[in-house]
Amino acid sequence: MNDASRTYSPEETGAFVETFAIEPMAEGPLTGLRFAVKDLIDIKGHKTSCGNPTWRDTHPEAAANAVCVDQLLWAGAECLGKTVTDELAFGLDGENHFYGTPLNPKAPDRVPGGSSSGSASAVACGLADFALGTDTGGSVRVPASNCGIFGLRPSHGFVSVAGVNPFAPTFDTVGILAGTCETLIRAASVLLSCEVPDTAETGTIHLVEEAFTLCDREVKMALAQPVEALKHIFRGTVEPTSITEVVGERADKPLQKWYETYCKVQWAEIWSCLGGWVETAQPKFGPRVKVNFELTRILNRGEVQAAVRRREGYYRRLSGFMSSNDLLCLPTAPSVAPLKGSLGMDRTACDYYPRALSMTSIAGIGRLPQVTLPVAEVNGIPIGLSLLGAHGSDAFLLAAARRLLRATPPLLEK
Amino acid sequence: MNDASRTYSPEETGAFVETFAIEPMAEGPLTGLRFAVKDLIDIKGHKTSCGNPTWRDTHPEAAANAVCVDQLLWAGAECLGKTVTDELAFGLDGENHFYGTPLNPKAPDRVPGGSSSGSASAVACGLADFALGTDTGGSVRVPASNCGIFGLRPSHGFVSVAGVNPFAPTFDTVGILAGTCETLIRAASVLLSCEVPDTAETGTIHLVEEAFTLCDREVKMALAQPVEALKHIFRGTVEPTSITEVVGERADKPLQKWYETYCKVQWAEIWSCLGGWVETAQPKFGPRVKVNFELTRILNRGEVQAAVRRREGYYRRLSGFMSSNDLLCLPTAPSVAPLKGSLGMDRTACDYYPRALSMTSIAGIGRLPQVTLPVAEVNGIPIGLSLLGAHGSDAFLLAAARRLLRATPPLLEK
């Protein structure tokens, strides 16, 4: 399915809401790179649709760039356009009822993943060197995994979200999708204002047992070789770890409580952020997003405090467990990209969303940075392997990813 | 000036935008406590004015409580009303052109401080046991200091800001103002979902030299006795420290670069968050706030990346320097509350704002929690002493504050 030499026009990909050319404001470390911006992030003089026509119609054009966009333009990068997002960022699939489904060039019959769907598609199709996305519960990591590219969810609170539409602020981050690890590192070095070391002397790398249990058998098999490479390169420091034991709980359905905890906090925050607009503007939503917002509206808010308490408990146990040079390793997603149109209307009733969010919630709950690496395929369809670092260790995490990739060039040949 | 036995009606204080009684949703750890909410934080069914009539007129009523409000109601507290804020939270003075200046009962001829002016006034006047405020650049800490009460700015990212109007998200926090340290701890334990230990075994407590240099001589003198008490209680661990040296810079005007760094990032974020509304709604602002927004609009955004770089550099040096049980100690504000009407129109031209923000920016830039304690007075006018902990050490910081206060009862007798 995948023809790496193929070139695409923006129109063919369906990745863009709008294309243009905003020149760099200065020469800098990103000179020569072109980036796209998820249409949840403000660009001066343009409307931010957040993937929903009613939102677009009920909000003025942006008076300023989001701070993250300005950082990139002043560092020498050129901005190419705005990319399709799941409505209000509420989805991991990338099937937008109004704006369509951006092309997953590695698997055209499958979804690109969302909510940073167009950003992933634009990068995977070679139209942009990197793209800005947002990641609340996996919206950079999952599309990066689905489309076979690199993705970073930074530590919460380290990349400015000013000018980015709030969704669930406790978990909201601005992340990066990129075609190569070095491009990811260049863009991240600007947004995080850090220097990424040439290599990383890691402590223990924990293979999160529950996440490997949760993913499809074929995903686990496809990741076996990269995991072996990891063990070889970081000799003697890679070991299986039960995250359930780390946080001092007894085994349940793997990561079930992480999933429930994440959803309750997220849904409460979504309705607090967007409920006023929903009730006032009475927006048209696609059918799946309509169901999603109804879940946030009817949430029993008496359950929120228990979820916050569990979240902070998990966070503290995990922080206490991980040294600043330790890493976690897990599959980025439970499966390769689902077939288009295969996901049901109710996210809680299907199998994909609960499994995916169970795995992605670790970074959100733990306030951890996560990088996903396109190091495996299942029958030619990409699947990512993720490394997570301690809170605030983004530069170190990226250095570890660089070390892994540099030592195993075959991982890059797909 | 201060008559501790005096009781006030809400009207006399000018602290409230609106009073009501929202009953607790359940029994819990806050049963029996009554709280007020800064009018920048959503309460279901009410409009959030953000201290500005145009904002009020251009936004719908809230469809849900902010998550932090729900946390308190479900933990047993009763909500009394919404309190006056500086417009859009843009100020440290508490003189709102439209909603007036809430009473500072300890110094009626002086400002209460802002932007959580009404929250501080309501607590200081004994109308609420505690109140929610927001603190971006000092908006909880400064009014708590001015009004002689306790205040907490939590670690960034640990109390939900969902349903709280974004201002400068990199620095925005929801904080607490309270009449006693134990009430502060009870409310914080709910919002942060943590248990505050009975006491704290601290490492080194660093007296931040530059902050003591920056404050008025009379403030330094007034704080000498509490600082001596600190040295006595935490014997052998309290020492003067130059924060300029910690971050590896050469001395300039004390904390001048911290101030400039903070302002550039904050102003860029404010305009990214609110510029679209300002340009579309063409709001009426009070004269001082009008000047403030103009500063954010005309900011040279080419300077933002250098400010972000310096901020992250300061953060990393400070994180590396502080152990998890170390504290910083500094005056909360450079002076007691200014006289009403004494502050000029241009915040950058006056003396008060640059000095205050220089001191408050340490917590913002460092992502550190800060608690201010009403342990001193200058001629009967309150001034706070602050303790700051490492990022995420909020429970430990509060335990250290408790230990200090418990060991020195005279500090509480004012």
C-alpha cells in the first residue's frame, strides 16, 4: 500500500483546511523547515475552526498567532497552512464529519488517527517537515503511530498553550509530529527552549507489562524486534514492570482504572471549558462527536473528586518510582490504524477507544513526556513504539530516542 | 485602623459582585466552611464577568461549574458568592474602574491588592472562611499579603483551570485565600487531592537576598522578627542565597531580568488569549487596564523566544539547585498595600509593579508553589512572608508553613 516515492498535492491528502505561505520572521535553527498547524491553534488573521463549522461561525479571526506558532516563525520555519482536526479535538480517529478524513498514506483504507489528523497526514505525505498538533489524551501520539511518523507529547506545562483552544487543560499539551527524529528534535528544541544532548545515559527502562498485554497480539509481535533492539542497546537496564504494582493497586482489567480516572477528569474539564458554548451556540456536530459531548454533559460530577484523588495518587507513586533518567516503554496504540468507518458511535461501547486511552492516559496522568517512534509495521501498516520520561525530562527523552534510532538503522528502514 | 472584632455586611466591603448560597453537594472534609469565588471562575447558571462589563455582555452564562468549584462543593463547603476581580485579572492593585475597590479592612485607605481583590477582602472581612482566586503573576499572593491573610499559589498544573478564564496559561493557577493556615490547608488538601503531613523535615531554607534587597526598608525590618523565628525553628538550615548566582548570572538590578522575562512571556500569552476578543468586542476598559492591554498588543513578538529561553534556563537551574525538601523564603510584596489612587497609569513607569512582579515572578518562572503568611505589620499594616517549595511539593510546603506557625504563636497575634 505504501509508496514512499509518491508525492502528493495538498488537495489529494485532505490534510489541510487552508493553505498559504507565512514566511519565517527571521533566520534561525529551523531555517529551511516547513510546518503545518492544527486548526485548533491560532494563526493571526485567520479563523480557527476547531474542526467545526459552528465554532468557526461563532468566533472572530485570531488577532495574534498562538505563542507556539510565533516561536517557530521567529526560529526560521515557514508555515504552510492549517490542518484538519477532529471536532474540538474530541477524537482519536481522524474522521471529521464536516472536513473529511485526511489521507493516511501508509494505509489509505485506514484512518489517520486524531485529533491531529491533518497534521499527521501532511507530514506523512511529505507536504510538511513537521506539524503542530495538540495532545490531550493521545491526539499527537496516536496519529503519529497510525501514519508511521514521529510524535512528541511534551511534559504538561512546558510548551505554551496560549492561543490554543482549551479542551481539558489539566491534560492539554501542544505537541509535534515530524518525518524524522532529527526534525522532531529541532522543532522541540525551539518550543521547549532546550538543548537535546547527543546521547543519553539512561537508568532503568521499564517495559510496561499492562500496555503490552492490552495491545493486539500482532502489535506485540511486531514490536518484539524493536524491543529486542532496545534491550541490546541499553543492555542490562531494560526490564518488565507492572505499573499497577508501582501505584500499589491490585490487578484489574489492565489499566482499566487509569482509563476511567482519565475520562472522568477529562470529561468534567471538557464540559467546564466548552459546555457554555455548546448550550448557547447549539452547534451542529457530527454524530460521534455529538455522543461524546453528551457524555461530558451528563457526567455525574460527584465522581470527579475521587478521580482527581486517584489521578494525583498515581502521579505521586509514579514520580516517586521513576528517577530522572528512567524511561517507560510501551506500544503507542493498541492496534494499527482502524479501518475507515469501522468505529462505532459510542466510544465507551467500542473496544478501540478504551484500550487506546488506557495506554495513552499514562503520560497524561503522570504528567510525563512521551515520544512515539515509527519502528514497526503489521503487514505493512505502521505501529509506533513509545518512550516516556520523567516530568520535565523532555530533552533527555529525545536524546534517548536519538540514541536508540542511531544505533539501529534497520529500524528506520521501513 | 484594624478592629478585629468588627463585623461587616457584604455591601460594606464591596467584595462581592453577587451573593447567593450554593449549598454543599455532600458532607465532606470542608463541611462547615463557606467560600467565595473570584469572578473569573465559572459558577453554573451565572455570568462570569471577569471584572469587565463588556466581557459580561459578550459571553453566555456558565453551563457548568469550574472543576475547582465542584471539588469544593462536593467536599462539603458552601459557596457564598462571586467576588470582584481586576479586569480580566490584569492587575495587582484591586482598583476596578467598574466594580470599585473592595475594602482592605486592615488598612481602609489602602488597596486590597489584586487581581483577586474581592476574594481577599471577603476573607479578611470575615465574610468567608476561604476564597478561590487565580494567580498568574501574584494575584493571590499580593492581596493576601496586603489584607493580612493566608494565600497559596499552587504548583502550576496541579489545580484544574477548566472553567477559569485563560489569561497567560503558562503561569495561570487557581489559588486559595484563607483566614487561617489550617483552613488554607483543608481547602488545599481538597483541590490538590493531597494529605498535608503534620510537620515537615526541611532541608535548606534559602533567604532570597535579591528579594529582601528589593523590598522597602520598613518591610525588611518588619520581617526581621519572623525571619529570626524561622532561623530559630529550623535551626542551622536557614541561609542567605543569591538567586542570581543560582541561575549563573551576574548581578544586575535585583531580579530585573526575572521581571523582564516574566512580562514578555506573560504579555505575549495575554494577547494570544484575549487579543481576538479585544479587537472584536472593542471593550470599554478602565484607564489603567487599557494601557496594560496596549502593552500586550504592541509587544515585539520577536523577543518572545529569547524570553522563553531565559525562563526555561532559570527553571532548570533552580530545579537542579533545590532539593525536594528545600524552601525559598522571601517577602511576598515589596511594600505594604499602596494607598488608594496612588498608582500611576503606566505599570512599567511606576515603581511598585516592576518591584512586585520581580519578586512574584520567581514562583511563576520556577513553576514553584508559594504560600504567604500574615506574620508581620508595618505600623499596623500587614505584610506577608512567603515560603516557596519545589515543583509539586505543595503538601510539604504547607506542612512547613504549619510547623513555622505552630512553633511561633506570637506570629499569629497581630
